[in-house]
Amino acid sequence: MPLNISYVPIGIACGILLHAAGFNTLLTALVSLMVFSGGAQFLIASMLTINSPLLSIVIMMFFLELRYALLGSSISKYLQGKSFWFTVLFAVSLNDETYAVNYLKLSTDKKFTAQDALQIEHYALVVWTISTIIGSLVGSSLSINLTVVHFALTALFIYMIVMQMKSLLKVLIILLTIVLAIAFMLLMKSTLGLVVSTLLASFVGFFVESWIRSHYEKYKKNRLLRLFKNPAGTPEDKFDEEEEETE
């Protein structure tokens, strides 16, 4: 119930923005049922308001939602013995929040079953869809300036960026992405430049992080290298720090 209640204001806002982007109430309901991802639906609204081509929207959504391959594989061990169609139904209604709730319950509560997990997904899906429909109806009765929509979506994504600034590496990759996005948008004259810049920056971040992890033990006393590590650290890092303090 706390999860479902938290969906209501976000879903209403999403429905209003989708309506402003050109979705009627029926299409808003369909995209909520078929996509069931707040981030993806906000992305759709954002890219439609700037007249992005359909291919760009599909590609951006693919990479945004690719994380579900990892989430699904980690929770699949609790679905052993279930039918193919049960697994399909479970997969299409999975999202970040229901994954977090269900994984916790499945891994800690022996009485909690896969059917219970599926029920939680469906409750969340119903509440989210109803909330976006309400938002669409509200949006249809109000005249919303698209400039306000652009501002709201820009603010949303800036907030998402700020929440990721947990290490120097992420800050540098964010800056690299901005530079590459501007360059490729100018070169390609299309929002596909956003896709290319995102992929390139992600690969750069992946390889730099891999190098840091493989060489961290050797250079961990380097103050600059420490800035690239997540401030929260890992259990191994904390153990090393305790040892250093003891010495």
C-alpha cells in the first residue's frame, strides 16, 4: 500500500505531461499498461514535445529499460517451476519498485510465494494506470503551456542527474555526456545524437571504472583516485580503512 500510494501523485503528473505531449486518455492508459515505467513514460513525453523521430524514442527507451534484463535475471531463481506464461506475465509487469519489494520478500519470507509477488505487481500496475488516466483527464480540462512541460521535464532530469553525483567519475562522465550530446546533435542534426553520445559516454565510464577497480589496491593511497570511488564505499574498503587506523 505505501508503494501504491506513492504512485498516485507521480502517475497524475505523468498523465498530465503525456496529454500535453499529444496522448489522449485511451493512449495514456495503453502506454501505462504496456510500458509501466515512469522514467520511460516521462522520456516519451519529453521527446515527443521536441518532435523527436520515433526511432530515436524507441532506441532511447531500449537503453533506458535495459536494466530490467539484470533485474529479471536476479529474481528468476524464485520463479523456478513456474509455467512459461506465468513467467511472461511476471516479466511484463515488473518494474523497479515492485522488484525491490518482491526480491526482499522472496529472499527473506518463506511464506511469500511467486503468486504473491505477481499480485503485488498487478496491484501496482492498476494503481499506476488509474493515476495516469486521472492525470490525462485533468490535463484535458486544463490548458497547459508546453513551455511549462519543458521546464518540468528538464527539472526532473536535472534532479535525476544530481542524485547520481556520488563520485568524481560520475561527475566527469556527466560532463562528457553533455559535451558529446551537443557535438553529435550538431553533427547529426537529429536526436539520434543523444543515443550515440549516451552510448559512447557509458562505454568510457565502464572502461574507466573497470581500470580503477583493477588497480585500486595498488594505488588506493592516491588521494585523486579515492575521489573516483563511491563515498559509501564497500565492506572491503571499510575493512581496509579500519586496518589502516589500527596500524
